[in-house]
Amino acid sequence: MHLLQWKMGSAIGPLYLVASSQGLVGVYFKKQSAPLIPSLQGTDPAVKILKQTTQELGEYFLGKRKMFEVPLELNGTSFQKKAWKQLSKIPYGKTFSYKDIAAKIKNKNAFRAVGTANGKNPLCIIIPCHRVIAANGTLGGYSGGITIKKKLLALENN
């Protein structure tokens, strides 16, 4: 698979975007092994996807975008994809518990598995795993750290 990477500055620090010619593969807080491109110019389909993602995330951080339209290329198990699809349905500015997500995928006892799938979500922010909290109302974990999770939730609640 032909992957390209772009480093984007954001309100929460650098983000590393990885795309194939089919769609966005990941949004990460650390550099990945895919080649870093020097600019968002060119006709390569992966570059176009990285450019669209950069624009959409920029709008999100300005509070002007609540839904993402960039094409995604999800790589995961069927359960992970089902959980991630449900995460994508959490409305902007709202939070759901792992238990809520498990119930919505019709497997109410799978809240731990939902937590594991959430932790493996390669498309943070785009698939809003920051909107998932523990059933007792605590924030739980986040791949970028709790400070970044708090910033994202605060951004969505302004």
C-alpha cells in the first residue's frame, strides 16, 4: 500500500496525517513510518486526501466544522470497524460511555472490548474517540493524553 504522511500544526500540537490513494488511514500524535511529504502540492491522490484532511481539521479547530467528509480507509477487525462506526455517530459536543456504545452495537456486555477498540482507533478526532468516557463520568484514557482530551471536549463545548 502506497502511504504518505503530512505533519500538521494544530491547536493541540502537531498531528501526523497518513493517507493512501483510497483514503485517510490515520491521525496520530507521533510520527509514523510512512514517508513525510514536503508540501501538499501535486496530483497524487494521497496528497489530495492529506490536503482535504488538513483543511477539514483546520476548520474543526476553528469551531467551523462538526462533521468530517474526507474519505477514510479503515484497517481493523470487523468488531473494531463496527465500534468505530458507532463512535462516528456520537454528536459533536456530546459524550457517550463505553457501555452506551456497546449497547448501540447490540452487545451490551462488550464495553471492555469497545474500550479496547476505542484505544486502537487510528483516526483520532475524525472518529471522535475523545467523546467516549467511563460510565461513572470520568474521562478514561486517550491516545494523546487526558490534557488533549480535555482540550478537544472544551473546544466542542464552546
